[in-house]
Amino acid sequence: MTAEYSAHHLQVLEGLEAVRKRPGMYIGSTDSRGLMHCLWEIIDNSVDEALGGHGERIDVILHRDGSVEVVDRARGIPVDAEPRTGLSGVEVVFTKLHAGGKFGGGSYASSGGLHGVGASVVNALSERLDVEVDRGGKTWAMSFHRGEPGEFAGDSPDSDFSPYEQSSRLRHVGKAPKGVTGTRIRYWADTQIFTKDATFAVAELEQRARQTAFLVPGLEIVIRDQRGEEPRETSFRYDGGISEFAEFLAPDAPVTDTWRLQGEGTFTETVPVLQPTGAMVPTEVERTCEVDVAVRWGTGYETVGRSFVNIIATPKGGTHQQGFEQGLLKVVRAQIEANARRLKVG
């Protein structure tokens, strides 16, 4: 420590260096919770694609060597060059913070995760990350070592790594079947960042996969754990959506069928929108708000409720939940008043 404090004491962290210096700012912690956070950042990107109608299945594979792989059949990460940086879309997504298609460009109606930060954060905190993309009848690939693009000599994270020096490149590694698109991401979490006891919790992974499958009807999420002596596979798909979710959550026998209440409306708001020049410009946009509620009365007295916004859980509620509860109470009271004589006990 010194009493002197001047500009030369200040540090300017560039790019992914900031993520590695302060990972807790991005994923909360470097134990099992942070490890799971990283995995869900990758999964959520595939879920966002499914929400937009692209892809009906997501595979999550926990490999014996400690790596994890996420496979989808969605549109695939763009492989063409991003105009401002000149880099491929794949490299932009995995090396540039706050880069992606979730800033008002029209590629996504809604999304979860860290909005343009997740994939690059996972890459920065991985000893090795491999990505393959099927697009346009070709398979493209790229590898990273702690966020830096380059090529490995072998298949493990300990293999010799040669970083790109002059310019990076997206490798053309094969042909994709006609009409097939999708992304495969496999990464090894960095032991320099995460604690020794950090591990993927399969029960937690399955619980959230089940919840997501309920919220995105028709989406199948397959979890394959290959780490034990006997590989384990579980699959979740619920075409009935939140109607099935209500039945799953119910702790008692039903008194009524599950009621589905749906509606939508439009509103306008002014939000900053990223322009092609890189500037954020306040723009008035029209939004569509969709409401989907499943409710069922049972024989018991315990109330079980779950609320979500864009399939993101809101365990503490919010105005959306309060508005529904107030509206439901208002309707029930009005019906009781209108049918007071019928309901009177003789």
C-alpha cells in the first residue's frame, strides 16, 4: 500500500480479460452454482431459438472427461462476416461482450440469459471451447483457449494450442445434410477459475429442463449423463405446455378441469435500439404483450403458484402476478354477488 494514487495506478481491462479477473460479476460465484450458471447460458441460447420456432430438440451431454456439450437443431450461429469487426459471426458471439442478436434487431422476440454476454463469458471461463455450426450445407468449426481463438493439436484441453496470430479463421470441416442447421458447443470449464469441488448437479439440471419443457410446448430437452459407470438419459417434452405444468404442480385431487386463460394486447414504449453504426438511439417501438395462464382448483387448501416472464422464473412475483390475482378476485366476488341467492345455504 502507498499513499500515492495517480493515473498510472489505474487498470483498464480489455475484452474477456475483465471476465477472468472478476468472474463473480458475471456468473455470481465460482463454485457449482457458477458452473451451472455457465451451462444454462449456453442452453438458454438454444431455448431462445426454440421460442422463435427454430428447433424442437436440445441435447445436453455431460462427458466423462468433465466437459459438457449442448446440441440444437436451430438456425445455427451466423458464419458470415460481421460488418463492423470483419470477424465471423461465430467469433463475435464468443469473443465480444455485449454482442449478439438480442438488442432489438428483430432476430428474437424475447430471450433469457445475459443478453449478448453469456456465450463470451462461458468462453472466457473455459480452458477449451469447441463450436461447430451447420449452415448452408456446410459444417464450420472454431476452437478457443480461455477465450482466445486458435487450433488445438488434439482432442483434449491439454493438447498443444496454437493461437491465431495474423488473423483468425472459421474452419470449413465438412458437409451438412441439405436443409440441416444447428449448433454444437462443447467446453471444459477452467480449473484456474472454478473451485475443485465445483460440479454439474444433474438433479438441478433435470428440474430446470423439465420446467423449460413445460413452458415451451413441443420442445424436447434430453439430458445425458455419461460420467458414471452406467450412463443415464432423461428426456422432457410436454405438448400441453403449462396446462400439464399445472397438473404436475398440483398437490391435491382436482375439483375442476385446468382452465387456460390467454390473451394479448399491444403497447408502445421508448427504448434504446442499437443501430448499424454502433450508436444507441432512443426509438419508439410497438410491443405485443401475451398472457397465458393455467389455473385449477383442488380439494385442498394449499395454493401452489409459479409465475414467469419470457419463461424466466419470477419467484418473488411482480406486477404481472399481482394483476392476475386482483383480477381473479374481482371476478369471483362479482359472480358471488350476482348469484347470492343461488349460493345461499338453505
